[in-house]
Amino acid sequence: MIKGKIDVISMGCSKNLIDSERLLKRLESKGYDVSHDSEEPVGEYVVVNTCGFIADAKEESINLLLELADRKANGSIGKIVVMGCLSQRYMDDLKSEMPEIDIWYGKFDWKDFIEKLPTRESNEIPKDWERSLTTPPHSAFLKISEGCNRFCAFCAIPLITGRHTSRPIEEILEETQELVGKGVKEFNIIAQDLSSYGLDLYGKHSLAELIDRMADIEGVEWIRLHYAYPADFPADILDVMAKRDNVCSYLDIALQHISDPVLSNMRRHINKKETIQLLKNMREKVPGLKIRTTLMVGFPGETEEGFEELLEFVREQRFDRMGAFAYSEEDDTYAAKNFPDSIPEDVKQERLDRLMSLQEEIALDEAEKMVGQEIRLLVDEIEDGVRICRSQWDSPDVDCSFYVADTEALPGDFIMAKVSEAKSPFDFDAVEI
């Protein structure tokens, strides 16, 4: 254990990561030596920002806490502090089951930890949104709202985060300007529900206005949109995407399913016909748009016919990027209270395997069409002399990578390259031109 050192470990999504980055900034301002996601934490405090979204994520968070409890017992670390979504939801149960944990916070009250820490060195108090980036210095996630009002049957997010709350446009623009000044060129816009941005503050959809104004800021090279909701989608954002060169032709929008009975039981507030028309409008208004979506199999009541309908939908739509997962019952959700989890786990897994096998075929076919294209790439890192890059259609950590060998470009540089080979649906070789 090292006095004055604090290790922060982030679990789960990029929205959690931003909260960890804000924590890191405040710890640094008080004079602490901080590290993020250290493989061997040795701090006087170890802070774990937990995830509580689905069963696997909850299990991963709990397993990590148990490992840290062992490290605490042998003196490798000092006190363990827990915050985030898991503790927000299950605080009382966790406290009784894990007495080894020293300090508990939820998702929103962790600033109390900062206030109670002794100040080792007095620095300027950060603004509420200021943070220490853990991403490459040229790229950042930017959270524009918190919470969700949709209350889908399967989802626990509203139970954890509460109602949808937008950040003011001017505050987001100020943060953007500050990050540009630090060298950030790529902004990955995130929220639980991008589609509802501004409704609570301004009484209207305001995503298009926000992104249009962000695109005006000199130095903003790429803006990429994540986690839109299909129902009540703000169509005017498509006009902004079409006219602004620095707004990527990429949209992450979780559709979950296409069968009308399943969509109704999921409480998705949209049907098959409306979904297909929405996708058609998107592609017509934004030529070259690549869509990332997430689908679910095994929701209670999903018949074999309903699943086959989902497969056919994926065949027809040919999503550029797609993830999927099997339904798992979440405590206190509408589905848990009203729909027995009746589909056997082996059936869920078999459907998931079939769906992802189909998507892999589609992705490989689309990847081969990329060969010979000339595209603009952002250099992320250098490994053994090879530049690992991404295109505007590739979000960090989840999408495709391009490998360019003969270039002197540095991380954060943009280059023009010609795709020479599709090594897999997700990995390409390219040559600078």
C-alpha cells in the first residue's frame, strides 16, 4: 500500500468512464497520486466504479470486489470504496454481504468522498464537468444527458439513473472548447437516450441544434453519435449529419427486435413498419450512413416465428455494425414483474449464435466491398511500427481497425489511405496515399 495514492477502476460503459474521469480530476486537484485501471492496485484507497446493467456485468463487478478484498486482507491496498450503478441499485444488500468494503456510494453521491478526503495539495477546484481523460488524447467521450424516461420492459437503467436530465447546450459547448484546447479532435457523443436530448430543458428536441453548434467549433474534426432511441427520433439530426463534414455518417441506435408482438411486450413504443420506414429515411437523408444497432433474443414470448422474423430483418437491412445479447431478467423491471422468463437458456443461446453467425456473414461481405476504397483514417496508436487507425464509421473499442505500415503519422494524425485487404469483418490492411 502506498500512502497518498488512489487507484480508480472503471467497470461497464463509457458513461461510467466519464464519471471516473471526473473523479480522477478532483483527486488530482487535492494533490493525490492517481492511476486508472491499474492491473496491480496498491493505493491507500481503491475506488471501484461498478456496473449494474446486466447479470454478467454485475457478476464481473462483484468478482473484482472480492479480489480487492483479498488484496486488502494481505495489506497490498488500503480502503476499498465502491460507487456506481451496482451500488446505486443494491446498496443495502451489498453492505450486508460484503463487510470488507469500507465506503459505499451510489452513482451520484460520490463527490462526498472528495469532500471528506484530506487535502494534500491545494489546487484550483475543477468545474463540475472537468475531467482527466483516460482515452487517447485526441479522442474523448462526451456525455450530454443522464437517465431515461422510456421504461422499456427489460431495462433497469431508469431504476438506476432516474429520469432523463439534459445538460445545457452552453455548458456542453464550453466543455467541447476546453477539450479541443487540450488536443481532442474526435468527440463520441453519448447518453442513455440521445433522442430525448433537450426535451426537459427546452421543451423540444435539441440534439440537432447542439451538434450543429458543436460542429462550428474550430478543431472539432469528428462528432459521432451513440445510443439514439428509435421512437420519437429527432429527424432533424439527419439534416445536420448530411450537411456537416465533421459529423460522422454513423449512428448507434438500439432497435432490440422487429416482431410486433415482441416490440409491444418490450414496451418499445414503435412497431415493425415504423422501424423499417425510419431506417429508410435515415439512409435516404444521409448517403453512406453506417448504422450500428443492438438486438435482443429470448425475450419472454419470443416464438420461433418471431425469431425467424428477426433473422429476415437482419438479412434485409444488412446492418454495418451489430451487437446482440440474450435476455436476462432484471429485478423490478416491468418484464420481471409481468412476463415469466420462460425461454430455456439453451434456446436463447442457440438463437443468439444463429443471429451473430448471420451478422458475421453480412459483415464479412461488406468488409470485402471496402477493399480498394480510399478513406480518411485517424491514427489511434502505434504497435511494432504499424499504425492502428479508425475511419469515421468506427467507434473506439467496438468497431473496425485499419492497419497502416508505411507511414510516419503519429497518434492523433489524420491520413488518407487505400484499403488493401479485409483480414476479417473487423480488421483491414491499408496503404497511405
